[in-house]
Amino acid sequence: MTPEDHAHLVAQLKIDEGCRLYVYPDSLGFLTIGYGRLVDRKKGGGISQDEAEYLLANDVRKRDVFLAQYAWYTAQDSVRQAALADMCFNTDLLHFPHFLGHMLVKDYPAAVGDIKDTPWHQEVGVRGDRIIVMISTGVWP
């Protein structure tokens, strides 16, 4: 296929498929996303490892941009920034104002005390324990 024909095909598919930036059931009820990308496992759909890595890189960048507006993030060393970014993947950090206040003044024992017995920590288990070590020590476990 020539580059011109490829470009025409892509343009036509964009019109025919339409774009939805969320998972939706297609006309046959199979889960789909984007421009008709089948992701329903029941029908053999999914994404490649390269696509998963691309999405993860975008998600990490998005969280870094979001977090960079807060002094309690920018004041930290890179390991503690990574811990905060990791937490952002499954909780809204802004719901932990006391924890964030302790992070701002680098009172890490108090910060850890604020999150150790939360539902978030219970939910994430070993991941939460690893994040607590990172916050406590500033070192990767």
C-alpha cells in the first residue's frame, strides 16, 4: 500500500469507526476502545506489551505533571516523589491532607503514621508496605 493510500485508509477508518476514548460495547456487545479497537478478552481482544508500556509511560507523565504543581511533591527527593506518584495510581492523594502536610515539612514518621492504617494501605497490601519504606527512608526497597 502506498503512503497516500495508507493515509486515506486511516482517514476513512476514523470516519467509519469513530473514536471513543473509553471502553464501550460495540454493535455486537464486545468491549472496544478508540477507533474500534477490540479489547474484549472473550473475543480475543487486548493490547500488546508495547501498547501497555506506551500507556504506562503516558500515565506516569500525566501524574508527574499533576503532582509537580504541589510543593509537598517538588520538595521531595526522587525516591519519595516516585512513592507519591505510585500512590496516585490508585488513590487521590488530595484526600490525605494531614499526610501531605507532613510530607511538606519532611516529617516522614508522621506521614507514614497517617497512611499506615488507612483503607488505601489495607487495599494495596505489599505495595503499600513498599511505598511506606520508600517514604520512610528515601531509598528503593
